[in-house]
Amino acid sequence: MAHALQHTRETTLSLFDCFATAGMDAAASVPQLRTINPPLWELGHTAWFAEWFILREATSSHPADANGHCLLTKGDDWFDATRVPHRSRWTLDLPSAGGVKTYCYEVLDRVQDKLTREPNTDEALYPYRLALAYEDMRGEALLYTLQTLGLAAPVYAAAEEQQMFAPSEIGFPGGTIQMGSKPGAGFVFDNERQAHSFHVAPFRMDSTLVTNTQYADFVTDGGYDQRQFWSNAGADWLMRQERSSPRYWQRDGAQWRTTRFGRPSTLAGAEPVRHVNLYEAQAYCAWAGRRLPTEAEWEYAALSGHPAFRWGQLWEWTASPFEPYPDFQADRYLEYSEPWFHTHQVLRGASFATPSRFGSAKFRHFQLPERDDLFAGFRTCAWPG
């Protein structure tokens, strides 16, 4: 745990330095977009989150449920996401980048010191695991912010190469599976509880994600111009965007090119298509006579042990709206799941930017259907019959 906390903080700081190198260490120099936060605010907020739940021993994310005061005099006013609306994060009188970094180091030092006195129990380690998981997620968010703003990424991300596998289809017999996580499973987010039985009918699913070549066939066939492939919500999104291909795709003669972290490159046909949203994934499926898997089917396949089923390259859109499992109860981080039920969509798996310690076949990622800035793709299923 101590090593993981140190590693994730170093990762966060190295990502922030990418923004600083590009002159975006101050909020005023960062474009105000709905999908990102100013990196300086993100840096301070991540350290504040660890201080809130670990050092101040907060019993929830409610502003009255923490002990003592923040190490920064105005820390709660600056970095508590429940009090600071997104649009105002560009106009806060934050400390300098050096001051926020000092705060990050101080919080980590105190967290590490407190950890040495904790018993090795799930209850005692819960706030540490919560803060670790949260910072891992914020690190991935910083990485897709670099992509959104066209900035260079750290070497480990910029040099990332997607594995390529021959597409095939796997038939699964179905059956009853245990959705969610059982008590005593260690740290899980609240939306993974409660564990419950769920019957999955037989189904056939792609072993790999849809590739750029496969998706390019849909684009070339006029998929973005044919209304019958798009849901009502997807058609509304498409009309607003005036999009004719995925985000970051540019036609170059007979080839497609893309931009990765500010650098143009030729699109590799065998790589999984990325930066597509739910509507684009649904439209492709309609064109191909296929469908997206439900999250139960995806979990069944991921836990089946089938050697041909590959996951972990990109987050994967599913057909399932983000809804609570039976007997759901919000955990200490009250705003993590409950406010987003019924408006967001479930993604499963992980991406190349997700730390391996965070990957789980049961983890439920969730985002708005129109998000195409994520490191996300999809795979398809056959219709029954």
C-alpha cells in the first residue's frame, strides 16, 4: 500500500509537469471545457481527497463529516468538489504550482506515516484504498486531458502500443453468475454491491475489440450519413457535431491519419478503434447487424477464462445503462455513484492508461453516452437466433 500510494502520487505529479511544460500550469491558460479540469486544480484536489478521508478521517464526503482543518487555510473552499462548481475552478485564487506541489508532498508524508500505525484489516485500510483508487482514476483523467488538449504525454503513455489480435467470435453457453462483489472481497466501490445472482442466456461475442479497419468500412459506407443506424439521441448528437468520422480521424488520400498526444500518425488498421462514444458504437453495431454486449455478458466472458477473450486495451461500451444493483447503499464517497444512475452508461474492462492494480473484471466504469475523449472502444455480440 505504501509503495502504491507513492507511485500514484509520483505519476500524478509527472502528468502535471506535462501541462506545466506546455505553459498550462495556471488555470487561466487552460481552455474551459466541460470534460476537463484545470490541471492545477486537479492536482490539489487529488491530494485534498486523500487528506479528507485519511488524515481527517472523514466518515463521508459531506462537508460536516471530517475532523479538523485542511493543511491549507482555504483548502476546503478550493478543492472540495462538492462545494466548488466545475465552471468556477478556472477562477479560484489557488496557490502557485510550487505551493500545491508542496501540499501534495506534505499530505503524502503524513499519510505514509499514519499508515505505519494501522492494523492490516479491511476496515482500517479502506480510506487508503479509496484514496489510491481515486488518484489512479484522476491520473487517467489527466492523461486523456493531455490528449484532448493536444499535449505531449509521458514516455510510458506516448510509447504505448496496442496489441493486435485476429478477430474471432466466441460462443458462451450462458448460465447463472454472481454479479457484484461479496462481503470480504476487499475494497470495492459502492456500485459493485450488493452481490446477486443473475442469469445470462447463451450468447456469441467478439473475442477482440472492433478494429480501425472494421470501423473504417462503416465510415466509408456512409455510416455517419445514414439515419437508420443511429438512435434518436445519437442522431441529435451527430447533428450538433457535424461529424463524419471518429474524433481525431483525418482523411489523407486513401489513408486515415490520427493524432495521439499532439503527434500525427498513420492509423493502424489492426488496432482497436478508440475515442468513439456510445452512439457511434451503437450505430456501427446497427450497420453490422450486431449489438453491444450487456455488462452481465461482458462480465461472464471476462471471468470465463476463455483464452481467446482479450480485454484491458481500452474501456468498452456496453448496452447497459448505469443503474444500482439490488439493495444499493452509498458509501463514504457519497457522490461517486448515486447522482449518475440512469443518466450514464456502463463501460467495462480497463485501458492502457489504467494501472494494473486497478483492473478488475467486476469494476463498473460509467460515463455520459456522448463522451468520446475517453480511451474507449467496443466489441460486438450476435443477435440471438
